[in-house]
Amino acid sequence: MSKLIISCTSIFSLAFAFAFLALLVSPATSSAGKPNIILQCSGIKFSSTTLYALNREALFKFIVDSASHADHSTIETSSLQGDDVYGISQCRSDISSRSCKECVADAVNQLTTACPVSRGAQIQLERCFVKYNNASFLGAQEKTEVRSRCGSSSSSSSSSISYINSELMNRIDDQLARRLLGSNGRYFRLVGFGSTWAVAQCVQDLSLSDCGDCLSEASRRLRSECETSTWGDMFLGKCFIRYAAAAAADAAAAADDDDDDDDGGSNGYSGSHKSSRRRGWIKKYKWKLIAGAGAGAGAGAAAAAAALTVFGVAGIIQALLSLYDPLNGNT
């Protein structure tokens, strides 16, 4: 006898949420032609005739069936024999329920093919994420750096950047957790800053405080590794921060090997999309110009350009933390 313990979050309950998680491996392409960003199989195996195999099959079936109704599911299947399976799935909340189910089904198919008898595995596609393991990871903090990339450096002098960063970065960790906890239970931040955009998100099985801790660590590492870069990615086990300037879109695209996921231009820059498609992604989500108090559009654009050139990633993360919450329209 086995049991299934399930927790779901209603689809679109976290607008614009993204699920870019986990471990960096070389991209591969599924039979459906959709590339995976991440695919990792555990070296610990199980026999295909064991109860674990049946539990994993039940977990996969529920993940796919529930994808039309929830953008986030945490699942536990267990039995008296101890062949427990724990799983989580998460879709980008901007996509349709049909697209979510198609993505999760593709992810499960890839896991079944690539990791047929692995006791743990995870896969990240452009629109969804699926992970399972025989040991529970649900609700556990994971702050190990698993992926990072940096774009080209800005032309500003290193001394200017270091001075600005030293003033701004000291406040980021404190502000991040505090602002996140004050964001009505949302696990992400999205901000437009002139022609530069940034997004941060946690996996939804974390507590808000753990989410804040994870993002604080991500910001610290991003500042260290991509301090003066025009774009950058920092992925920890259960959270990420990404930022980019429109002018850096082509460079970011060139750094990727993935194909366009053809999601109506709504993808981030994890694939080799055209810069126009990237700008369309920004436009779709209505990233708006953030100007200082009383500043006009021209002054705001100049300030944004200065933030990217002089502040580097520090200015972008500072904007991410404090300037814009697209759900509430707050500035």
C-alpha cells in the first residue's frame, strides 16, 4: 500500500513567475525538439521491478495530470517498504495551462528516457522544471552555486565601480529579505530599469525567509562574479537572479546553444533567441522606465544608462530590490 501526499499552487497565482533552477549541464535536445537547459540523473539506481518504480510512475502521472491546474506541485509517494519518492514541478506562470502541461509531459518523457532507473533526477526546460528523489528535498534550503554566466564588462573605471558598489552592496542582503517578506508572499521580483531588466525567483517550496536568504547569497555571488558586466545569470539550488541590458541581448544569445522555445516571444535569454525576440519579451511584460522622483523620461533613461555603466550589476540589483513591483504597479 502506498500513499500520495500532494500540495499544489493555483496556476497564474504568481504572475510572471519563472522556474529556472538547478544544475548546469550541457544542453541536449528532446525527441520533441525542445532543448533542456539542465538534465542530471543520480548515479544511484533502482530495479525496474521494485515498488520504487511504481511510486515514481505514479508521481510522474500526477505531475503531468495536475500541470493543467497548477504551476507548482510538491508530491510525496510512500509505502510501508520505504520506497518513498519526493517530487516537485513548476511552470512559468505566464504560459497557458496547455503549454504548461505540454512542457511538463516533455520533461517527464525526457527524464524517463535519460534516467530510466535513477533514484533521483532533475530537468529544466525553458518553460518548466521537474525534480524527484528518494530522499526528501522539499522545503530544504539549497544555496550551492550551480550555474553562473557573465556578459562583457562595462567601460567605466574600476575605481568608480568599486566605490559605488561598496555603498550599494552593503545594503542588498538586508533589503532583499525584508522587501521579499513584504511582498505578499510572492517568491519573485521583476524590474525594468530603462533598457535594462532583471528578474529574481525562488522555488516555491521554500519559506519566504529561506527564499530571502537564498536570493541574498545569489546577489552576493553575482556581485562578485559579474560586478561590471552588462548581463549576468546566477543560479543557486533553489533561487536565481538574472539581469541584462537590451544592448547585451545579442551577446547573451551568442553565449547560449539552446533553440528558441517558440513561446510567443516570452522567453528569457536562456536560448539563442534573436535580440528582437528578447526585446519583445521585455515589451510583453511591460517593463517600464524607472525614473527618480520627479525625473522625466529622458532623465530616467540617462539614469538607467548611468546605472548600467557606472553601477554595473550593483545598480541593477538595487533597482530589483526597491523600485518596481509589477503586480501592484508600485514605483
